[in-house]
Amino acid sequence: MSAHTEATTGPMEYRTQEGRMNILGFWIFLGAEIALFATIFATYAVMIGRTADAPPPQELFSLPITLLMTFLLLTSSFTCGIAINEMRRGSKNGLLLWMGMTLVLGLGFLGLEIYEFEHLVHEGASISSAAYWSAFFTLTGTHGLHVTVGLGWGILLLIQLYQRGITPRTASKFFIFGLYWHFLDVVWIFVYTVVYLLGMVG
Amino acid sequence: MEAFLDFFFGEFLVTGQPLIYGAMVSIALGSITVIAVLTYFKAWGWLWREYITSVDHKKIGIMYIIAAIVMFVRGGIDAMMMRIQTSLPGMTFLDSQHYNEIFTTHGTIMIIFMAMPFLIGLMNFAVPLQIGARDVAFPFFNNLSFWSFAFGLALFNISFIIGGSPDAGWTNYAPMAGAELNPGPAINYYLLGLQLSGIGTLGTGINFIVTILKMRAPGITMMRLPIFTWSTLITALIIVFAFPILTVALALMTLDRIFGAKLFTLAGEGMPMMWANLFWLWGHPEVYIVILPAFGIFSEVISTFARKQLFGYKAMVYAMVIIALLSFLVWVHHFFTMGAGGGVNSFFSITTMLIAVPTGVKIFNWLGTMYRGRITFETPMLWALAFIPNFVIGGVTGVMLAMAAADYQYHNTYFLVAHFHYVLIAGTVFGCFSGLIFWYPKMFGHKLNEKLGKIFFWLFMIGFNVCFLPMYFLGFAGMPRRTYTIEPEWMPLSLTATAGAFMMAAGFAVFVYSIYYSFRYAERETQGDSWGVGRTLDWATATPIPFYNFATLPEFDSKDAYVGMKDKGETTYDKSKVEEIHMPSNSGLPFFMMLALFIASFGLVWEWFWMAIPGLIMFFIVMGIRSFDYNEGFHVSTKEIHEIEQAARGEDSK
């Protein structure tokens, strides 16, 4: 059942039945992730304005930091796209380089996010200070947690790439990682717009 | 040391309840017996190799079903205790706190740890066979899903001896379930037990969507899929979009309770109603997750034993799709009385009533399938036939409840209790029994005894009506649900209901005995088509089913694939077409991954971060090991396939 379903041309990650099924399965998983983030966004929307005794977001949000975070993450999505392109060209070193850059940019994003959280907590807005801030930290924290998991995952994949080179198995893994990374980028665009931009105009 | 002992006997172990001491003793004796038997027969290695690490969908399905039956007993015992307590006024069998715990665990276990795994078990067993596949799309992930469910089950179930059971109802409404009104580990068990098992459910959903879309045998197009497979596909889609909502709801309440968030609290401007909305946004689709596969089973069974192609196949498929869509648009009907206002209530009233339309279509399709069929009354068919009228009673009373204005009268009474037991027992439970008895010969190589099966059926079905029909009238008489003590005027009907519950328990005991009896005495199956009238590919395999399911498959050109094969004299073993088969390897990693999450969750339940964090780290380490696991599976040689197939078909392997 497997022999005649394997192709010898076309993108490496789609050549085996297993590779194709993994990619489809991951798309469906991303569908579930959309439902997950949609629920958290809905919760956040309901909690807007419910800051009780804690400071409101327009007093605390800082545009420069969050804008820088946005640029870092968007750029990382771009480098991730180039990395997959390098993979399609069969360039192991290109893939290593651009994927490595993606992870470094992701790490920069994460560092700024932690700095931002630190700042907010210092100003009296923590997860336990009011319903709004609980929803805020849940939403941004869930996204940040996804980025963290992505960084760990990406490092493991780079090691495997170093060991094995570009094969249908590793190509499939990188391609799926790429889907995940772009997805986090899309979610961040919503976070940035709904939480920070709207939050700053109050 | 003294402080430790105080904690251990004061908070950790549940003490002071004779019933719970009894349960502890029986659990200890049960565990010792199981361990002793396994050790005596030197079965540990066998258990590990053949089941715990198995990626075979058939074995995983069987493990799900066994766990579900065990949970049916646990949830059933809870139910019996409730019925005893409410049989007479002034009973002191349970105190109010214990009663609260029992109805909470009864509801949660029956839905999450009985109905879902029972159906997922049947899906696992039957769906790959029905579409002519060798396994599911992601066999490793399938094993992972099972262990996630099993450890979630374990976490939820240990609560009643370690730390105390959750007691806020299976709906676990805030703020009653919040840290302020309900401190301690009990509600944490609910949150983390469901969270842990939810991972597996989501995995199963993804797995079956890909399996059904991508692994169908040549010629089995979407509109030729067996209807149970269709119901599985739609259920899987509902799971993928509904379960993340539960994941979020549980996580939010966990943040509230353990990390001091203020989402559902009254302090800090939190919104307790948000919980009710999120819970039922998942909870109502969940109802269809447990009913649609049962509909699928009934469709297969009715078509098989009426010896006719399913009437209105396309209408059945579209009806299920519409039900799935509507299932996301009705959640507010679970709390019409909680202040949503007239406009909102009217909207949800209408969407709720709309669901009756596609469901009604399905009822007529089942009747149409039987019309002029040559019906025989084997036990799976009896359950399917009993389902139709009983489920209609549940459905019609559901439409009564759907009318928001009228619901102000019925809500929170036994009328509601009667309604949802009529749909969940007559629908889901009858479906599980029907499906289990139907596929039992394919699972274990022998049928369940028909005579005992019929005694079981009549006792359980009549007992069910004796138990739940009076509850409609108790509801009209004003008896509130979840009351732990009854008024004298409710006694006659309530006592009748208890008698019915005992009949159901007696029926179930006959069923358990029939498993033993059939194992000892039933005739062994020698051919694949156990009932002689199979229509789908699951019946085309040999019995016992080879681990790779199908050696070869013909090209299909119609619905009811096996009917066509029988007409043309084809089998799943065409000597000239046999090729090497590639199969996935077993793996112990899922077990350890979920064991790690179990440890982490148990730590969180008690807010012991020294335990939760290492558990989580262990989980990520095993995930990392998996990432480096490039096992390619193994190949079954053509020689071995010839030997297995010829032995299974009683031919000489020359």
C-alpha cells in the first residue's frame, strides 16, 4: 500500500504518504489552535475594561517595545519562509542559516515579551490583579508559551538536520514547523491589534 | 513527622466515611488480585508488548472499551447510591456533601470516561476496517491518545480516596467551583483530569479526520463510506472545534484557582457567567460527540439485520452535517433562566428546535430502511429497535425544554434529568451495547451468548423505563434535581425509579456474566462474516483479524463494499496480488509521556510545584526523545502473509 504512493518528484515533504498525512494532520491541528485562540480572544474581549483597582492598560502599554516585538516576529516569519525555500532548493546550509536566524529573532521576541511582563507586574498589573489583566496575561502568555515551545522544537530540528541532512522525513518536519511558526505570527498580528493598539487608545 | 501524619490522614486520604473505607479495601483487594494474576501467569511482558505499547487500532479500541465498561460500573455504582438515597424521605444513607460528590462524579464519569471512550473504542476498532485501511493515519499518536485518556481517568478517579471528590456538579459552575467557595484539591482533580484526557480526545479527532480522508481503499469514495465512518468523521470534526474551548475553559479556571487569576471570581471584576458560556460552548457539541457515533452504529445494525441498503444515505449524511453545525449554535439553552433576556432566549430556542428536524429525518430513514426488509432479531438489532421509540421520547421532551418560556417551569427539575437520560441512555448507551455485541465476534473470535444477551436487553430496557419515566412526573411535581433528600409526596414515584435502577443493574450483571459464559462456552468463529449478513468491509476480514487487516483488496465500485465482494466471490486474500506490507512499530514512549503529565497534573492538583515542574520537564524530555525517534516500522514478508491468511481461512499452507 506504500510502494505505489511514493513520488520521486515534487517537494520532498509531500513525497511519501506519511509526509502528506502529517501535513494534513497538522493543518487540522492548526484548526484546533484557531478555536483555542478564538476562545481566549473572546474571553479577553469580554474582560476589556474590567480592571477593578488595577491600572488600566492605556497607562501601561508602551508602543516602542511592542512594535519592536512585532517587527522581530514578522521578520522571523519572513526568514522562516526563506528557510523553507532553501530547503526546497536542497541547500542544507541555507536551511540551517535561515532557520537559525528565525530562532534567534524568536528568542529576541520572547526576551522583549518577558521584559514587558516584568514591567507590567512592576507597575501593579499581574495575572491576579483584576479580570482584565488575567485575560491579558492568559492571551499573551499562551502565545508566548507557543513561541517558547517553537524555539525548543526548532533547536531539536536543527540538530536532526545537522545529523541527517535534508530527507523526506526531516523536510516534512521542517515544513510543519514552518506552518506552526507562520501561524504564531498570524496570531500575534491579532494580539498586537486587538490587545496593544486598541488597548492604547482605550 | 507528626505534621506529615496529620496531613496524610487529615487531608490527603479521605477519612470518616464507611462507604469510602469499603471502597478503599475493595480497590486494594482488586489491585492485589490483578497484580497477583498477572505475576502468576507471567503476563507482564505480554501485557506491555501486546497492549500497553501497541499501536494496533484494534487493540487500542479494545482497551478503550474495557476502560469504558469499568467506568460504567463505577458511574453505575454512583447512580445506585443516589437512587437509594432518594428512594425514601429522610434517608441517611449519604449525607449532603457525599451526595454532591456522587452526582458530580456520576455525571462526569458517564460522559467523559464512559460514553466517549466507549464510542472512541468502537470507532478505533471498526473505522479502519470499514474503509479498508491497515491502521489509522497516526498509530503512535493513537496510542498516545489512549494513554492521555487513561491517565486522565486515573487522576479523576483517585480523587475520592485521595483528597476528596469534586462536588460542584459535572458542569462545575463558577463561582461555586472557585477557590474561595471551594478550596482544596477536589475541583482541581476535575480540572486537570479532564484537561489530561482532553488532549487524547483532540488527538483522536485529528487522527480520524486524516484517516478517513486519506486512507480509504481504492474505489471507496466519500459518498460510498459506511455510515458509521461518516458519523465518525463528523464527530471528529466537532471534537477538533469544540475541545479547544474546553481546554481553554479548564485552563482559565485552573489559573483562577491555583495562580490567583480573577476570570470567574466575584472579586477583581471577574465574570462567573463566562464559565457557563464557555462550558456549554463545548458542552453542547459534546452531546453530539456522544450521540452521532451511536446514530452511525444504529444505522449499520439496522441496515445489516434488515438486509437492506440504508434508506436515504445522502439524507443521513446531510442530516449529520447540519446537526454538527447547529450543535455550536444552541449552547444558551442550558441556562435560559440565568438572565440572558427574551431576544437571546428566543434565538437559542429556535436553533434548538431546528435540531429536531434533521434528527427527525434520521428517524424516518431508519424506519424506511426496515420497511419491507427481512428483519431478524439478533441482540444488536434489539438494542437498535428499542432505541427508536425510547430516543423519540427523549427527543420530544427535549423540544418541550427548548421552549424558553416553558423551560422556566421545567428547568432544574427531574423533568430535565429524565430528558437527558432518555437521550443519553436510549441513544448513546444502547448504541454502545448494540455496537459492542455487533462487533464482539470480530474482537474476540466468538459471539456473546444470544439468550443471555436477550435477558440483559429486556431487563435493562424495561428497567430503564421504570427508572426514568417516573422522573418526568417527579419533575412536574416539582422535585428539583441534585436534591439529596425527598419530600414524602414524591416517594411512590421515586421508589419506583429506584426499583427500575435495580433492574438495570441486574441486567448489566447478566451482561457481565455473559462475557464470562461466552468466553468459556461460545462456539468459536471460523469465518469472517460473523452474522452472515455483513455489508461493510469490516466483515470481509478473516476472524481473528490479521494484525495488518487486509492482505489485498479489490477495486470497489459501489456502496456496501462487502455485499459487492460477496456477489463477485472476492475475498481480502487474492494470492496473485499479495505484496509486502509495511506496518508501524510499537512504542512505549506514549505511556511515559502521559505518565509524566500525570505526575505533573497530580502535583498541580495539590499545588505542589516541586512535583509539577519535574513532571513537566520529564514530559518534554520524552517529547524530545520522540523527536529523535526515526523508527521506520517493519515489513511483513509475503511468505508470512500467505501463512497467516491460509491458516485463518482454514486452507493448508502447502
